[in-house]
Amino acid sequence: MLSLLTANEALPPTCSVLPTLRTGDVIAVNKWDLGIRIPSTNVWLTGPHVNAGDPIIFIYPEDPTMHFVKRIVALGGDTIVYENKTIRINAIPLQQEPKTPSELQALHLGHESSNFKFFSEKPTAQLSYFIQIDPDSDSEFEPTEQLQARWPDACTHSGSTVVCKVPFNHAFVMGDNRDNSLDSRFWGFVPYDSIKGKASRYVFNIQHFGTSRWFESIH
């Protein structure tokens, strides 16, 4: 089953999934890739089939009226370390390859991505995606009350370093706009039952129609 979603409907104002999604992108969301649920419930008959690197749409745990788009970085049972703008999963660093702005010309990025550094990140040999990092930002991550209350022993925060043991049947998600994303580093984990689908294809962009990425796959 496919449905359409406009990036503005699911992204906070920081546009946390740049450079993968721009403000105004209309995307196709694949709900069947996850598996099969009993209609109108969160009970899975098969699945959920989720993988590190998947860009997903999910119910925001701190406000169930909102849907967010982020990327799965770690799965239940994994230990994730975010430190110095890099990621280690179970002590293994995710590969990051620097990219120049000219290498991202096809994404038609605007002022929202100026002065950033770009990398391709590879969680597996088969998958890579772009991230952007603000070299002048030195973010400090403070856990929300929900994270402290629901998972008091799951994470440790020390300035710009976050270490988490992801609970089973949950995912740790982050935005590709790493220094401008409200994500699992702050509020914790996404239950698999709260994942509504995978962002599968661009359709068009309602703000920049002439530079739409017509029906390209989303990585």
C-alpha cells in the first residue's frame, strides 16, 4: 500500500532530513514493506521488517498526534555511540565518505544547506545515503523527561556524546541533518509498532516544481 506525504507535514521546521528531503517534497510511503498488520491495529501478522538505514515515517513518541520522518540508525539490541559527529554501532564505526557540494548538485539544495559539510554514510555494503553536518556546531545533547522516565538506564549523555543500548523491538533514529534534528539522541526510541511506513520514492516538490526528483528512489 502506498500513500503520499508532504515533507512539511512530517518534519519540524529545522527540516531535519536534509539533504535527503527538502521542504516541500511530496513522497510516496510504502506501508507493505514493513509486513502485514491486522487492519486498524498495531498487531503484526508478519514483520515488522526494518533495517538500519531505512528512512521511516513514525508516530512521534512525545506527541502521538505528530508524524516524523527520520532514518533508522540502530535496531533493538544494538549499542550506539554518537561522538564527534560520527557513529559506532556495536563498536564498529559507520563509514563516512566526504562529498563536495558539486557532487550533490542533483539534489538542488538551497540556502538551508549552505555552509555545511556533506558525507555519504554506509551502514551496509549495499546501502549509502547523504548526511550534512554543520562544522561550526558543537551540539550538547540533554535527555528529555520521557527518555529519563521510560528508559532510565538505556542512555548516558555527556556533552556532545550519547551512548545508548537500544531496547528490543525499538529503533534508534536520527535526522540526516545531524546538527539540526530532534531525534533519539534526545527523546529515546521508536517502538516498532509506531512505525507507519518507509519513505520509498520522491514524487515532486510543491515549492520547487522545476527541480523535483520525479519518482526517484529515496535512499
